[in-house]
Amino acid sequence: MFTMRPIGYVIGLFIIILGLAMVLPLLVDLFTGEEEWKTFGLSAVITVIGGAGLVTVCAQEKREGLSVQQTFILTVLAWVALPLFGSLPFLIGAQEMSFTDSFFEAMSGITTTGATVMEGLDRKAPGILLWRGLMQWFGGLGIVVVAIAILPELRVGGMQLFRSEAFDTFGKILPQAAQIAKQLFYIYFGLTVAAMLVYAACGMKPIDAVVHAMTSIATGGLANYDASFGEFRNPAIHYFAALFMLTSALPYVRFIQLMHGSPQPLWRDPQVRMFFKLITVFVAVIAVGRWEDTGNLEYAFRTSLFNVVSIMTGTGYATEDYGLWGPFAMMMFFMIGMIGGCAGSTSCSVKVFRYQVLAAAVSAQIRQIQNPSGVLRARYDGRPISEDILSSVMAFFLLFLLTLGMLTLGLSMIGLDLLTSLSGAAATLGNIGPGLGNEIGPSGNYAGLPDSAKWLLILGMFLGRLELLSVFVLLMPRFWQR
């Protein structure tokens, strides 16, 4: 018999962990003499009590495993509950943020989108900057666990293609997810520490090194300055940041295999090879144009590399306003953002493998037309692609385009111009962060948008991070039938 209590128990544990994490920015503000430590103290108490209450109510029906139906609900509700409690430090504190803005910022953090409504970041207390980084860091770790342990099992968007090469989770999703999370944590934490040490060695202040390390590895993009990475003048920081963003956009299951002494799968992964090919082409094309404009080859290459990697991985950092690079560059960045990184990483958007599956299906169809009597099947990495994977990927593409169109239409009806509506919808649905144009582009933010537009964009972030189908399946009456 279906029950929500096992789901509530797990979500309660997540909320308690989130509340305990608020102690870190509390200590930072207390140490630096900022009054905001009181805000984090009150927020932590409310969050821990709320999570503990949920755990207590649901503890009698906790289980070692969850059904597929319960796992869908857990995945969706977790990404609602965590931003809700994560928004408390913005809502309660001296930020003077409305509930809409607080929830927008928290959802952007947990989904690692990187869109922000906060202005004057250069003057913010270190604790609130650390909290933004922590939310993205937890969100990045959570989405990797979901992508490796849960989405393949739930057969969402073609992710079942990677089920056999990850872990055997069938019938025991929850305990295996915990086991996978433990292995992932070591890698994720190790990369974060490495990024923090490198950033500090390159001249970042301690708080900047910590926050930007967390948001780089989470490919989240929330920065400590309104100018984002343009605040840092050391070219080495830009190159290392690009390296860390690229690393975290690769499949984490490959890092686990590498940790166990098997490096070959990483180099042979077709989506990894295609990902680097695309990055190379896009950087080269944009760098040539920048070189012609600036006459400085190193500067043109560095700014092109950083910003292309940032947008394609869904991080959303910027060294400058690439919206001023001309219409061709703007369209390139829009297209790059719609590709994304590799499946099973912290990156976002459509993902490289889905385009590879789509291309294979189109190629097989063309060859079938040329040779009607033959039996030709689409292949991925030399293996035939099953019909359920093909249909799942096609459904994802269709749903992604329909959702993008509906969000764009909704934003236009609110009164936003076409560029802001389309790029804002794409930037949030793809969890990229900055859009295009003067208002929400890399030199702006989302603060000036109407509340109704912000709620549409919150919905876009939520749907995009959970791969659309995870959410829309809950709207089907058949899902709730016993």
C-alpha cells in the first residue's frame, strides 16, 4: 500500500543536514563580527526543528528501499523542500528580500542554476556569500547522485542508457543511492579542496577561494562579486576555473572507475570525446572573432575559453559581458547553452549524449530510406540503442522544446521583450544562469523582473534540474493508481 511517510522521513533527514550546514556561515559571520550570525542561528533552529519534526512523524514507517513511484515523489519534493528552508537566511536577515526573491535565490542555488536577484554582492557579509556557495555545493552533489543512482532506474530522458555501466540499483534504490553518494562525496570533496587551494595560491581571499571552489565544482556559478570572475585580474585564475568547470562536467561514474584503477572508460566514453570536440570548435570559432576585434591572441583565447566553458557546462560565470561581442557571438552562446555537459555530471541542459542519440537515430533513418530491405538500427558506442531509450530521448527533446516555448510565451505575456523572454526561459530551463540582453545578461541580474516572471523562471529552474519528465510524470493520473 502506497504511503508518503518513508518519503517524508528521507526529506526530513535532508532538511536536518541543511539546517546543520547553516552553522558554517554562522561561525564565519560571528568570527568576522557581522550581525548576520543571528540570522543563521534562527534559520538553523527553524530548519533543524522542521526536519526533526518530519523525521519523528514519519520514523515508524521508514524503509530500506523505496518503490519507483515513491522515488519519483521523493526526487521532486526534495527539490521543493530544500529551497524552501534554504531561503530562510535571505528572508529573515538584513537582506530585506521578499519571499519571491528569497525562494528564487535558494532555488537557483539548490538547482545550481546561478541566476541571481541579489545586487551589491561586493558589500555583502561573508556568511551570506558562503551560504549561496554551500547551497550550490550541496545541490551539485545531490544532482550527481540523482543522475547516477536514480534517473537511470526511473528511465528518465534516456538515462537508462547508463544504468548497466554505473551500479546495480534495481529494486533497492535508496540504500544504493547512499552507497554511491559516499563514493561520490570523496571525489567531489577532493575536487573542491583542490580548487580552493589553487584559487588561494592564485591570490583569491580565503572566502573567495572557498565559495568559488564550491560553485566551480558544482558548475553553479554564483559568485561573490557583481562582476563575477571579471573581478579577478590574474589570468591563471581564469584558466584554472575553466579546468575545474570542465572536470566537473564529465561523468562522475568515470571518476569512480578511475579511482578504482580503470582509466580507460573515461578516455573511451563517446560523450566525453564529443564534449571536448565541441568545446574545441566553439572556443576556436569565437576566439578568432575576438582576436580580430582585440588584436591580443592570449586575451582572445582566454576569454573565449572561459566563457564558452562556463556557458556549456551551465556554470554561468563571466569574465566580461559577452553580449557586447556581437550578434554572432550571442547566438553562439545561446546555442552552446542548449547543449550542456555530460550525463552523470553536475552540468545541466540537454546533455551531449542526447544529441548523439538523436544524430544516430536520424542517420539510421536516412540509411533505412536508402536501403528499405535492410534492418538498420541506431547505435551508441557501438551498441544498438533500444526502442525505449530512443523514445525516451525523443520525448525529452519534445518536452524540452514545448516547455521552452511555453515559458517564453508566458514571459512575453507578462511584458518582457523577446530576447529577455527567450534567453531567460532557456537560461533557467537549462540551469545556465545568465541570459542575454542588458537586464539579465552577464552584466545584469534578475532583480528587476516582475514577481510573476520570477515564479515562471523558478518553475523553469525546477523542471530543468529534474530533467522535466521526473516532474511531469506526477501529473499523469495513471501514476497515482495503485
